[in-house]
Amino acid sequence: MRVTDLRALLEEISVARLVGTPHHARVREVLKRELGARGFVVLEQRFRTRPRAPLWGGAASDAVNLIAVRPRARVTAWLAAHYDSKGQAVSMAARLVLAGVVVAGLLAALVARVAGAPTLVLAIPAALVALFVALSRISDDSPGAVDNGAGVLTVLAIVDALPSDARVGVVFPDAEEHGLVGARALVRERAHLFEDTALINFDGIDDRGRTLALVHRGGPLVDAVVRALAARRARVLPVLEDGLVLAAAARECVTVMRGNWETARVVHTPEDTAKRLTLAGVQVVAAAVADALRDVPTLKRGLGEARR
């Protein structure tokens, strides 16, 4: 079985793939094919999902986390990237701005109320909250190239750069765009897979902008990854991503992102297409992380065992 060229693979998976849709199922089969071509045994974790508040829209549907290990391998490091996509009425950038306005409006209204303003002053933040919820309806109209086709490709590029006996496993969580539902299922039902291991999550790898490392749980491997990437290290960012949940099960955990405000302006919109990307960001991030993994001694010894 042959490995698909990354550019061709990006084109193949950059289709609107909301959880439960035919394109979503087809992309999952493509990823299973690619993992198999790299010598992995792919396990499926099936679960039911629906959007978590404040997200809404669409009925409950089936979802599938993909867990990939090489035969008889003891996994020390997991590479993760969600593979579903979603569209929304406005971009991530617009929602971040609106969320900031909601918080500012609520604080201002509370201060005014304490100062003696009538209860009616609370109507302003209430209206803003209602608007935010109204704009949180999800749809199936974003190809999700940067979010998160590029993250998936980064994982595969790292695997390709490492020796075949490297003690790495791959996790492609599903239903991240429903509110981290797939990651929650992994921690709830498969936490033993991540015990005493490091997990590197990739979410949104653009060509442009700076590389960010959202460190959930630090440690030697995470530190090596951050240094290799020359990434800006952060503890808190105003985004929801699977690392926030998966960190509860892993010894070390970091989420790697790359982009800028322009990236945020296309995420979750029909403009998040493959033609935006040259894959320069994927190549830079993958090369740096692969270098870091090669240099960490525990990667060869193996600390956590992947079990069915």
C-alpha cells in the first residue's frame, strides 16, 4: 500500500466534513488507509455525539475516534489531531471579538447595577449573550483545510520523518468541533492508553504566522518540542481544543498551533480551503517536532503500552 503525497492528501480530505455526514465518513476511511500504509494497526472507538452548549444545530450522530499503533509497540509519545470540521455563521476571529464584547458588557452592566443603575441595564449583556448563542449554530460548509486538515497532515509528516521503530502512536479524535466530545470519550474509556506518555496535539497549522505551544502539562518531551519549534509558550489561550481534555490522561501534553489573525478570519468559514495552503507551515512544524522526538531518550524505551 502506497503513502499518498501530502499535497494530494490535503486536497482529498479538505472537504466539508461535519460529524455524521457522508464526507466525514469518507475522510475517516482515507485516514485509515494512510495509517495502514505506514504500518499502523488502526483501532476504532465509536460513540454518540451532539453539539455541546453553546454550540447547537444538527441531530445526534455517530462518531469514531481513530487510535493507531504499530504491532507490539510500547507507545511513549502520541501524536494527535482532530479530523472533523464545521462551519459557522461567522469566523473564529469574529466570535472571539464578540466573546470579548460580551464579557466587557457584562462587567460594565454589573458595575452599573452596583452603582444604582436600574435592572434594565442587564438587558444589554443579555442581548449580547443571545447573539453569541445564535451565531454558535454549526453547519457543514467549511472544508477545514487549516482546521484541521493541516494538523492531520502534520502528524503524518512527523511519522514519515521518524524511523519505523519509533515508539509513537497516532490519535485522530472525532467530534472536536462538537465541543471536544471525542477527546472526552478517549479520557473516559481509553485513559490507560495515555498513562505515563506524552501527547502532542496539533490544531490549525497555517503557512503564515507564529507557532504557538499551549502547554497543558510540561515535561522533558514537551520542553524539547517547544524549543525545537522556537514557539511562543502559552498556558492559556481563548480557544477550545482537544489538549485541554486529553491532558488529564497524559503525563505531558502540549497543543501546537500556527497562524495569525488572518488565520482566525477564515477558520470555520467556506474560505478555509486547500488552495490557501502551500504546506510550508506543516513542513516546518513536522521537521522540528520530529527532530525533538529523535533526541528524547525515553522515546526509544517506551513508558506506556498501547492496549486494545
